[in-house]
Amino acid sequence: MSGVLPKVYLVRHGETAWTLSGQHTGRTDIPLTERGERDARELGARLWGLTFAKVLTSPLQRARRTGELAGFGESAEIDPDLMEWDYGDYEGRRTSDIRAERPGWRLFEDGCPGGETLAELSTRVDRVIARIRALESDVLVFAHGHLLRILIARWIALPALEARRLYLEAASLSVLGYDHDLDEPVIRLLNDARQ
């Protein structure tokens, strides 16, 4: 590794119809909206000139397409561990509709019947982090809001539950890295959604 500490660039996919409606979009494979495609191209302009040892993407089309439009489609490797949270019975539902049936429900605390637990998702994220850290080089990741929030929390050694305190806009950029050495992981940039 050179004297420069590596960075991990995290891109939340562009807008979808369910982003706009507030529906939980886990495994439903829906496309970007026209605005989502435009924002992905603009993200590409912000990432232009950077080089990455590896580009990873979720297999879901909204993340893959964001990567393609940003100019990284040919170099991106699909990583199944980057799939969004499996919301089970709550897939496609809005938080307000779920709370009408389960007052006070919170995703991170209460989970989703028939879906993936927070611990299961955290285990997937920890595998991704281990693979990224082993590279000791700059990496670019295209994925999903809840998964990336958990990745950010786990990067700085917080419990996955604390990801509930983070927020990521569609087509936002976050950057993880280190302070003085590889034993000091930090958040360098969070939820930068400027276009």
C-alpha cells in the first residue's frame, strides 16, 4: 500500500417510483425513473477521473443501472451480499401503512415478518467490509439505502442498529476511509446528494 490511505466511495442508487412513494424496496427489481437516470449520469461526472481497484454493485437493476450510467458498468462486479434488506411481508409497503397495523413499528428495532433479520443483514455487510479492507485500495460501491447505512455504521465499529441514525438520499455519495492508519476507520463524507 502506498502512503495514501484507501477510500471507499458509496453510491446509493438513483430514484425509483418506490423511492418517490416511500414503499420499502428490498428485492423487488424495479428500474430507475427518468430523474434517477439523470442523477446517475451526474454522479458519473463527480466520480470522473478517480480510479478504483474494484467496483462492486448489487445485482438489482436500480443499483447496476446507476453504476452503468455513472460510467462504471463494464468494470463493476456483482456482489450478492450488496442486495438490499429482504423486507419479507413488508416488501412494497409504506411505513405509515405498517404502523396502522403495528403502532410504533420501527424497521431497525422490530424487523420484518418473513424477511431478513438485522443480524443477518449485518453479517452480509461485515463480509463486504472484510473483502474491501483486504484490498487496501480505493473501492466504489453501488447499492441501496438501508444496506449502505448499515455498512457505514459497521465500518466505524458501531452496532448495525445505530444505522437507524443515518440517512441517505437517492443518488447520494458517501465516502469512508481512515484517519491516521488502517486501525482508525472514519466517515469522510456522508449523504452528499448535490448534483
